[in-house]
Amino acid sequence: MAKEPKPIDDLTIWDDAKAMIKKARAEGIETVHERLAQQTPHCKFCELGTTCRNCTMGPCRISKKMPRGVCGADADVVVARNFGRFVAGGSAGHSDHGRDLIEVLEAIVEGETKDYSIKDADKLIRIAAEVGIKTEGRELMDIARDAMECFFADFGSRKKEVAFLTRVPEKRKEIWHKLGMTPRGVDREIAEMMHRTHMGCDNDAPNTLIHAARTSLSDGWGGSMIGTELSDVIFGTPKPSMSTANLGIIKEDKVNILVHGHNPVVSEMILAAARDPKLIDRAKELGATGINVGGLCCTGNELLMRQGIPMAGNHLMTELAIITGAVEAIVVDYQCIMPSLVQISGCYHTKFIDTANKARFTGGIHVDFQHTTAMQQAKEIVSMAVEGFAERDAGRVDIPCEPVSIMTGFSNEAVIEALGGSLKPLIDAIAGGDIRGAVAIVGCNNPKFQQDSMNVGLAKELIKKDILVLATGCVTTAAGKAGLLVPEAIEMAGPGLKKICGALGIPPVLHYGSCVDNSRVLQLCAALANELGVDISDLPVGASSPEWYSEKAAAIGLYAVASGVYTHLGHPPNILGSETVTNLAVKGLEDLVGATFFIEPDPVKTAEMFDERIKAKRKGLGLSE
């Protein structure tokens, strides 16, 4: 039988979330928490990864009583197949995001759009030179065309390695070459993963997992990195600025539009359209004081980093934002968008508008967003929201809090600029022990956890130990609401981190962008390793996704480990049905790639494990613990 939903205090650490869950239950609106209870208990075979539906001789379930499927595959093979396909799905998601940015660059180069342009020409020239494109004495659009062709080729099958491997330390590239793990092309590795896991192909679990790592690396050093770098080129490279976060950013006296998903191609244009004087005047005619754009999840992070727009919330706040009753429109692109948002929008006056043909939602309003007509379409969307203000039921509006301040915009370029133009001051701070190491806390919410308890708890424990934290994705809003993304947060940090961050006027937890921007973390690790003449696995660094849930998070975690970064997960992927696969993930990868996964649901214990790892890596570099 399904369990009853948990008490509200057990579901989240946030007062704004608790208020909206209470309101939803009072109004009879089902949220993710009720649906989780309905789906519990989960299938044990699925949790262990020992179910196979890859052909119609099955489906098969592997157990002690039934040790092999119809084809003869055992638990090791089935679990490895399933995990490989899981990673392929995540790699496809983030990399397809990168492809979308190349297509926008193509539209700019071909003169097919006037709505998008190159905002950071210097960065375009710099990354073009990195990947071997001649830049001196050439026109910007000629350079852009060659960059476009180079990055499109990274998705194909003809290259021996993706272009941004020029950033990878030689020692790391040698490891990948020896293991057959060098990423050649994004689509090639994903397609090969699907081929390998067809019945009758790769039936050696470790071999399957080596290719899973290769697939994830094609995302981290390929598709995701292209997405991040071209977003900076087209929309501007982030610089530090102040903004706000939580449900208090929704304004009772304004037309509220929330952008949700991952693709700044849509959200940047919505923001620009919302600043149109005619639309603002129309909003005022209807009784509003203006138009307010707020962010959810990663497309919110993209706008937060570059434009300073406020963040309404992360993954488990998306339904609750609508339940305020004050949202005129939620405009989505793709990834991490719950289909339930359509139903919950229908309980209010909120218009749910989807914009991507690869992410249609039954019952939503579809706008086929195109590069050539982007501004016109964005204005049509904003106009729908403005007209919807007149339909709002003021008696159902409940905005439960005031927003909190956050500091954002810490790209690698911004960090290096703050350090005076080089990484040497950071290296000196690490060598001197003021910053003992760094951990990136990334990704999701999962309703199986008390919302953000692990995300926030781990960040607080790490900074106490003088370990710098980089936050991306849904962790951003959590850290911001906890007061960790403002300079005053140094009072929660250890003495060394407090000294360094205080001198620079920055928080001890730096907002490093959306989840695709984990590629910024890879690039920073590679730059530090290259500066020191070591491998990434020699650095006192780590990564964590405490409350993860998605295929993308699995791909991110695997490309971090394969790049040499010790990586924590708050709960295991569905691999525990295979001792071989589990042992490889938490032990064997250390011998192969110099890093491994570890699983721990307690933030204090997790911080202690990172601390021990950082001590060992500092000792290996000849530094004091």
C-alpha cells in the first residue's frame, strides 16, 4: 500500500515552501510529495538495477532464484547496460543544449537573425585560438564561422577527440588514451553506448562502464563545455552582481513571468521582451505596476549569472511558485520540468507556455520558438502574460516571504580578474592553507530528501573547514536562501577562508552557474593542474551532488570522476544489484582514473570524508594538511 505523505516539516527546510505546501493541501492540489507517497514502496528490482527491458524476450528480473535473463545476461551485465543507457540519456540532454547554442551561432553567422548577436567577441576569439583556429588579422564573423564548424564537428564521428581536450592536462589525456576513454564525438559516444547495450553486444560489465565514462566525458569536455562557452559568447560572460532569491521575488503588484528549464536562447529573449515599453504600459493599464521576470532552476541560473534577474526557486519549488496564485505565466524550454506544472497552472489563472518541439507538454500553450522570429514570439508570450493579469484572483494570492540577497556571476574569467589576472593568488592561498581545497556542490533536489537539507548542510560544513565551495544548478537557490551567497557569509567560514574571501569581498560559496556550467569547474581544475604541472587527480578538490535525481546528474558525476575528481552522491544510482558494478564505482575507478564515487547521506560525515581526501592530496603536493 502507498504511504501517507510525510508531515510538512519533514519535507523541506524552507518556510516559503512549507507555507505553499500547506496552501496546496488546503486547496486540494497534489504536488510531488503526494505523488511520491503514491509511488511508494518502489520496485526493488528497479532500485537495484536488475530489470531489463531491452528486448521482447523479456522483460527480465535478475535475482538469486533467477540469476540470468532469457538471453543469459547476469546481474553484472544488466546493471551495467542500464547504467550505461542512463548516462547516455544525461549526456544527450546537456550536449543537445550545447548543440542549440551552435545553431544560434550559425544563425548569427549566416545573417538569419537580428535578435541574437555576439556579445563577447574577445571570448570568441580566445576560445577559437584554443581549439586551433587562426584568429590574427581575420574578421570576427570568419572566426565565428570556423568555430561553429569546429564545434558542430565535435558532435560527429570523424574526429579522434573533441576540441576542448586542448585544455586537459597531458597526464589525464594519457590515462584516457590507455583506457580507450578519450571522447571522440558527442553523438558518436552516445550512439555507441546504445549499440553496446543492445542484446548480444557488450556483455562485459567493466568494458561497458569504461564506455559509459567515455560517453560522459564527451558531454563534460564537449557538449556541456560548448554550451557554456557559446552562451558566454552570445549573451555575455558573467560578472559578479547582486540579486535576490526565494518566493518573495514574486510581486503582488506586477505581472509575474517565471522562466523555467535550461536554455538561455528562450529566456534571454523573454527578459528582453518584458522590458518593452509598450508591454509595460499595457500592464499598467490593467492595474499592474510593471512586469517582473523571475527564474526557476537552470534557465533561471543563466539569467541570474548574466542579467541579475531574481530566482524564485529550484526544482522542488517549481510547483509551489505557481501555488502563490500570483504567477501570470510560466515559460518553459526543456529539462527538469514536471508535467504536473500544466495541471497546477490550470488550478489558477497561470498560463503554461512551452517553447521547444523536443519538449511539448499536453495541455500547455505551444509556441514554436525560432531564432529568426525570437523577439516577435517573445513579445507575444509576454503579451499573453500581461493580459492574464486581469484574470488573477486576488483572494488566492499568498506570497509567503521577503526575498533574500545573493551575489552571483562567478565565471572563471570573473574569478581570474578578481585575482588580478592570473590563478597565482589562488594557488598561493591553497599552498598557504588559507583555502585548503575546493568542492563543487551541484545539481538537483529529490523529494526523497528533506529539500535542501543535504545541499545546505554540506556547504556549511565544508566552509567551516576552509574548503571553498562552488555551487551550480539547484544548489544555487538553496545556498542563497541559507545566506551563503553573500560576503557576510564569511562569518560561517573557517579563519583562512574568512580571511581570503573577506579581502576579496566575496562569499565563501561562489555561484558558478547552471548545471551545464559544471564545465566551468572542469576548466578551472584543468587550469590549476596545468599551472602546477600535475594531473587533476592530484588536486585537493572534490565534487558532490547530494540530492541528485536525474540522468544528467549521473553523467556529470561520471565525467567528474573520469576527469580525476573525487565525487560524492547522497544516494546511490540503481546499480546495487551488481557487486562488480558497485565495487568498480566506489573502489575500482580509483586505480583506473585516480578518483572514485562515494555514497553518504549525512552532510557532516560527507564533509569529513572530503576533508580526509583533501588532507591526502595536500600531502601529496608537499603542502601542510
